Amino acid sequence: MVMQGMGMSSLKKHPALIPLYVCVAMGAVGAVYYTLRLATRNPDVTWNRSKNPEPWQEYSNKQYKFYSPIRDYSKTESPAPKYTE
């Protein structure tokens, strides 16, 4: 037994539910995309510590924010801290 509004026959009877499902699906896809982007592109996350022990140094002159009005990071001071041993 399928809940009312969840089956195709019920959606044909209530077409106003279709935009709701589309918006929820787009939100879910966006959340998954952003989580995967953070897990793969963020300099704070490393998946292989022996291959790249200091991943934040790779982003010293790159943009890693989702949006930034600065276009060329090579001409600005790096937001990444400089660690010395």
C-alpha cells in the first residue's frame, strides 16, 4: 500500500504536488553536491595523508571559496596561514 500522493496514479489526480516533489528533489541534489564538493575541494580535508601531508599549502594562491568577488588570487595576499617548522 502506497501513501496517498506518492504513487503515479495519485500524482495524476493531484498535479499540484509535482512542483513540490521537484523542489524537494532539487534541494536534496544541491545538498549532496555541496557536501561532496566540500569533501573533495576543501583544503582542510585530506584523503591521503602520506601523499599530501600539508594540503592547505596547495591552495596558497587559489580560490577555494564557493563564491568570491576576487578573480585573480595570485595578486593578493594569501588567506592561508604560512606554517613554518
